[in-house]
Amino acid sequence: MIVKSSWALPRLTRLAIPAVLALVAVLLPFILPGDRWVRVAALALIYIALASGLNILVGLTGLLDLGFIAFFIVGAYTTAILTVQLFVNQLGFDPDTLWWLFPVSLVGALVLAGIAGCILGYPTLRARGDYLAIMTLAFGEIVRLVSINWIGLTGGSVGIRGIPPFAIGDLELTSPSANYYVVLAMVVVILVALAGVVASPVGRAWVAIREDELVASSMGIRTRRYKLLAYVCGASIAGVTGVFFAHMQQFINPDSFTLEDNFIVLSLVILGGAGTFWGPVVGATLWIFFQAIARDWTIVQEHPEFRTGFLALIVVVLMIVRPGGIVSRKLKLTRSGGDVERPEPRTAPAGLEPDPIEAGAPVLVVDTVGRTFGGLTALGSVSFEVRRGEILGLMGPNGAGKSTLLNVLSGVTKPSRGSITFRGDRIDGLDSDRVSVKGVARTFQTVRLFWQMTVLENLLVGAHERLRGWVPAFALRLPRHRHDEARALTEAGSVLEFAGVWDERTRRASALSYDSQRRVEIARALMTRPKLLLLDEPAAGMNESETKALASLITAIRDSGTDVVLIEHDMDLLMSVSDRIVVLDHGEVIATGTPDEVRRNPAVLEAYLGSDA
């Protein structure tokens, strides 16, 4: 049975809002009353670009940056120094003939701002909260102070004058309308590129990191690499914007880039809606035009600081009455959803490859693994093996070390001693993202989905390793990547059908029932195409009928070719599906055998019932 998905909006409907906004933007200079307001519109476009770049860090990836204007400074001074200080002052070129230098300035600003993003991003990868805010703020101030004090290069507090205007050959684009359209072209390119990147594995990785960095890593996402990429992309956008700003103003000095600007751009992101696509556009547009209108108010003329005070007040009130910002429409993290078709019911999800290892051969060997936390020993010396084609149950009383063992197996926690070998490769020293790539997937004791994503988007995060690529390729929406995404969505449909949650595919994870959440979490783990699946109490909180259905799913996963390690406190479930059971107590293995053997083992009875049993 093939059923065409009805969840995706028609393409024309999806493009309606951008088309209307584009038409308004094109006609705006003819609508606004005079050049002053056209210049305001051009400035609004500059802030739209800046807010969109900062939104990558703050809204998508969840990284607070209070020094973002530093990258804007790098871009503006790059083109000013290159054109005025080098080609005009040093080499004697006529400024009117330097129109061809503009693309060179763009490339230079892109590279230098990207490098600055790396310089800032790398040491802040492990920082969070207040520490991250302080480090980024300090970086921004360092760049601004350098621009003030390096007089020979930047002109110091006097700045750099005589920056050539926009031009094409002998045609100078100096009118407010011409400046507006040039900057509009930049913003359109940035927004189109961003739309492509957001609806790609890169955008999903950023959002996954924001929502749950540990789970993102367990899905094979190299979280530090993608956080650094977010810094580079945001910085590059700000650097390019600085080039356009410098040529539009034809003059820059340190007063053009104040500490206050960092907070203004951040406020615009929050005002419009952090983590949304159109939020920065709406926030920047409303604020810049409001600021221009307020300039004519008597109270603002007497107290100019009130303009920024009004913004602060608006943001505070908005965070109370509408925490998500003005724009609440969630991001679409894939563009190929309309191609999903319901697959035929099947006994195994698509994408699994034949396994060359014969049944019964060891696939996971845990050898004297221990883990201590300070003076506390969570695991003493644990040894066991998982064999090809089996479900291995892990049982033990509370505090026995089961979840710690699962964290060690999945790379979330490094073992203090011992070794773990999976299919012939040592994995005990690997991070969780590399363990996932090796073929080990896991679920968590408490359901941990990406709650703001749809079910299909959650599963596409599981396919991240197969969909990686270059950011420019995603920005350009090359056909190969679109086809890869469509194949991944087809596979996701197969996995959802296999897990019994196909009908939930378009819903947000936060709107699912508890049973569906558990099944979607298992389905997302299966999208990594694991050879070994670690399940941490998947039946916790389920009723009897849901538990029986889960037992059938776990058995089907084993039968489809994925070995399973199962932690479960529901003894009926554990005994009914496990081929063998390993029993832990106080971080040590006290018994190993079939379910019947474990039931009769005196050491197990004593661990659960006490020595008087």
C-alpha cells in the first residue's frame, strides 16, 4: 500500500510569505516618504543581516555571544584598510577606479571574520552560561580597543574616511535607493543561503545541540565541531555585512561599533524570535524603524539614552507575555518532507546491511571494566560479552551500576580501567559520537527526544552521519544532497512503520503520548543503523499492553539483525525477551546465564531479597 503523505504544504504555499516580503522589499523605496526613510530601510537591512548571523549562535545552537559586533568590525575595517590605506594611500590608486576591489574585500572579510570566529569559538567550546558570555564580551572589547589604539592601521579614534561607494565600472551607486538595493541583494543572498543550511544536516545538528548536546553526540554529531562551525558561519555573515556597511557609509571609526551594539543585536534576535527564521528579520525591521520614529519625539531628543531603554523595556515585557518572541513559527529542518510515502509493513527497517559475523560469535567484549567517581566506585571489575544474534539482559538492584555501565559502553563516560572491544575495534577511549559511528546506538532512562522537532526531523538527526557535507553545498541546495535527504526520509518512514509510529511522523515530539515517545526514541536510534542497540529501561512508565507490544518490538529488532543490550526493572519483560542475562550488584557481575539459570541463582536471590530469603 502506497499512501502519499499529506502533511507537507504545497510548494507554492511555502513560498508565499517569502514572495510577499520580497515584493514589499523591492517596492519599499517607492513607498517611503523621502531619502531619509530609504536610508533607515538600508540600515534596517544591515541589522537584519547581523541579527540573522547572531541567530545561528544564539537561536539555533544555543550559544550566548555578547561580542558579536567584533566580527562586524573585522569586516568593515578589512575593506577600509584594503581600499583606502593600501590601494589609495600607499599605492596611489584613484578611489573611483577601485570598484573591482569590492569582491576581493568580500572574500578577505569572509576569511578574516571566519578566522576570528575560530579564534573565539575554539576556547569557548567547553564554556557555558556566564563563562561563555564573559569570554565573548571580552573578545568583542579586545577587537574594539585594537581598532582604537592601532592608529597606524585603523586611524584610531579618527577612523578611515574616503571609502569608495558601491560602483559598477564607471557607474557609482551613491543614491540612498541604490545603496538600499545593493544591501537588499546581500540580505537576500544571506537569507536564501541560511534557509538551505537550516534545512540540512548542519541546521539539524545545531538545533540538536541546543536542545540536548549529550543526545546529539550519541547520534554521531561531533558537537564541538558543529559549535565551532556555528561561530564561523555567524562571524562570516557579520564580516560580509561589515564590508557593505563601510561602503554604504563611506566612513568608519570606533564610534560606529559600540559595546551597546552587541546588546542591541542580541535584543533584536530575542524580540523577533530566537531560533526562528523570520524572527531576526521582523525584530530588526521593527526596531530600526521605531528608533527612527522615536528620534523625533521630544523626550528622546532631550534624553537620547531612552531609545535603547525603550528596546530593553520592550524585550523584558515581551519575554513575559510572549517568551518565544514575535515570530513563533518553528523552523522547518527539512525541505523534502512532501516526498515521504507510507511503506509496506515489513519485519525489518530499510537500510540494514547483511552481517558477515556468524550467529553466536562475540561482538562486544567487556574486559575488567571499572569506573570510579572520586572516592566512589560505581563499577568494580566488570567482564562479559554480547554474542551475535542475541538480546542480553542487564539486571540488578538500584545502585548496582547498570546505567553507569551503559554510559561507559556508549562513550558518554570513559572507563577508569579495562577495555571494551566492539567487532574487533577498541571503543573504550572514544567519545560518544565516534562510538555511534562504530555502530553502537542507545536510548536513555528518561525519554530524551528533541522536543521542538517533528518525529521525522528527530529521525533525520539519527541519519546525520550519512548526510554530512559542505556548508556551501547545502546553501546552494545541490541536487545530490536533496536526493540523499529524500532517501533518508524514505528510510525514516520505513523505520517508523517498523516501530509502529508512522502516523505520528508529522507531530512534534513534545505532543506525543508517552508510549509513542519511547518508540520514537528507539526508532531514532535505529536510524543510525546500529549493530548493537543499548536500551535503558524502555518499559518504565508503560502499562501492561504497551509493555507487551514493546517486547515484540525488541524481539523484532534482534531478529532484524541488530543485537540488543537491555536494562529493565520489569522482570517479566526482561526474562521473556532476553537470551542471556548478566546480573550486577555493587558494580560487580554476580551471575551470568539464561533467564531460568538466573532465576535460581542464590547470589541473585540474595541481592534482590536479602540474605534471609
